[in-house]
Amino acid sequence: MGYRDLSFEELSRRVKKAVELLSDCAVCAQECHVNRLKGERGFCRTGRYAVVSSWGPHFGEEEVLVGTNGSGTIFFAYCNMACRFCQNCEISYYGEGKEYTPHELADIMMELQQIGCHNINLVSPSHLVPQILEALEIAVQKGLKIPLVYNTGGYDSVQTLRLLDGIIDIYMPDIKFGDDETGRIYASAPGYFTVAKLAVKEMHRQVGDLVVDESGLAVRGLIVRHLVLPEDLARTEEVMKFLAEEISPNTFVNIMDQYCPAHKAHNDPVLSRRITSREYSQALKIARAAGLKRIY
């Protein structure tokens, strides 16, 4: 299953093809076309090497990822989106962290496995797929064997996702907005919902609905997150209809209620407050009415 069953020759071929994308960068949906191999920076402000903010066992993720020993989370710095309400802006916007070579990143993966984490949870990986694959190639040779989780904001390139086919075990996109214009205004992500729908369809094609083992841990499949925003800015109904009708009514969906104003949200008339209990309850009702059966 996953990268463990992929031949080393095929993995090396994927690595080479992914790294080539950096020379005229179209790794993510921003498609900046800068030469990151020469240190040029585009929207994500990341050059040749991944910038890592922190890593370690994380117990705040979904139960199916956490188990008893935690999800082995690697927080990558910078992002291919610029959400006004980003709750991790120190990392995603200001780039808190330092560069790591592929060998150093592989060592982090191995350390997370050695301390007993159930998976490697790659947070904000969309702009760093080549660097992740380079590190994975090294880690596989060292004995990495736990599942890989691709934890993304959903603004992913289908071309790049296809390089991950047979490599990623669990895709975990956050579908942030149910229309394109909102994504452009609030996250600097043109065509957001159109892009996210195509990306999630590709993810589901690769791994299918979520499968858990006898202990309740995720083994393979799709987990979708959706953060409820004030005044239905996230267009929850459109997101839930898409999942139920175009992905699967058995899609594992985490409808999140933890929104609080952060980053630039305090200056926005809509985003400057928390959501109400009624808004969250309405989001759950919408998901059930759409026909979704696995709401977390």
C-alpha cells in the first residue's frame, strides 16, 4: 500500500520529474513560473529547499490520525494561499522556521517514526511536493514505512497530485470556500473552488473513501475538513453538495467550529467575530441534508 509498494525506480522517476517543475514553477495552483532551482521566489516565497517550522507528535488532529502515540506532524513554513484569517500566520505568512535539505527532512521523518507516531503528517505541502519526494526517496532507503498524510488547503495542482499517485496514503484537504470569488478575495487564490474540486476529485480517485484498521486508525483514503466561517462566508452548502454528489456520500468530513479572528481578520466586518452555535449547528444540518454519512 502507498509508497511502500512502489518500486524504487518509479519513485526516483517521480522525484526527478517533480524537481524539474521547480525550474519553471507550476508545482501548485498559483503557477508562478519562477525558477526556484536558482533561488527565485514566487507567491509561496520558498526557493530550492523546504522551510520547516516545527515537527513532533501532534494530538490535536482527528482521532483517526492521532491514536495513542500522535500524528507525526511536520509544519512547513509559508503557504500557497494568503488567508486573511490564517490562525498559523506566524508560520504560513511570516515564514517562521529554517531551510532543511532533503537529507535533513528525511531524518525528521525517521525520527517521527522511531518515537512511535502513527503517520507522517505533512502540513501545507502544496508548494513543496518536489522537496517532500526528494526526502521520501532517502527515508525509504532508511526504512520509513508509516502512512503519509497530505494535509493541504486544497489549492493544489492536479498535475502535481498525479506525481503522488501510489505514494500518499491519506489525503486531507481543507475545502475553505464554496465559490471562486471568495477564495480570490479572502485567500489570494484565484479560481479557488474550481481548483479545489478538481484536486479533491483526483485525491479521491487515488485513495478512495477513508479506511480505518481494527484499532480505529486511518490506513488509507480521503478526509475533508471544512471550517465554518461567520455569515456563511465559506459557502458550506455548496461544499457539502459537491462532496455528497461528486465525490461520495461516504466521504469522511470534519466540519470545524474553532474559527476565531486572527491575522488580518480583526479589520474585516464579517471575519472579526467568532461563529455562533447556531451557525455551526446549521452547517451540520446542511451536511446531513446533502446526504453525507460520515460527519466528524
